[in-house]
Amino acid sequence: FNKIILKCQSPSYYRLGRYNRGGLAVKEYIEKRAVEIADYIIKKGATVRQAARIYGVSKSTVHKDVTERLPKINPLKASQVKVILDINKAERHIRGGKATKMKYEAMNKKKTR
């Protein structure tokens, strides 16, 4: 019988990117990032967009980290983040309206000069 032996830490394993970010396995790195992003959102009351900008990832990645991955890692933090994200979602139309108002006020000031 032929047995295939896989060595998880062979040089090719590292080259293929299975291990990165300072030696952490990819899954460990993602879990760590999800917890760090959650801590940031809880501490600052940040939006998904703000967290994405700080951590250098996309909004989709932040959203997936805190809504899908985090509940499996730390359900308590996930519930705290969910409360903040729900507040942000409820307020977003107000922020959008303020941004539009500021835009048109700036345009009107340029016209009157």
C-alpha cells in the first residue's frame, strides 16, 4: 500500500502561501484580524467603511469578518458589533443627506463668489 505523507511545513507549503503573516496559518490570521476589527468597531463606534480603511481591507471583507466569522470565534463580541452596525445602518440615510447638503452648499458658495 502506498501512503502519501503530507508535511504541513515544507518549503513549498510556505511558497504556496499557506503560511504567511509572520508564521501564522492563514485561518489563524483571518481570525485574529476579525477580532481586531471587532475591537476597533466596538471601541470607536466605527462604520464598516472606516474599519476597512484602517485595516487596509475591503468593506466586504470587514463585513464578512464581523458577521460570519466573528460569531464562531467570539459570540459576545459579535453581538456587541452587531448592535453598533445596526445603529450605523439606521443612521446612514441621515449621514448621506448631510453630505449631499454640504455638497450643494459648497457649490452655491462658489457660484456667489
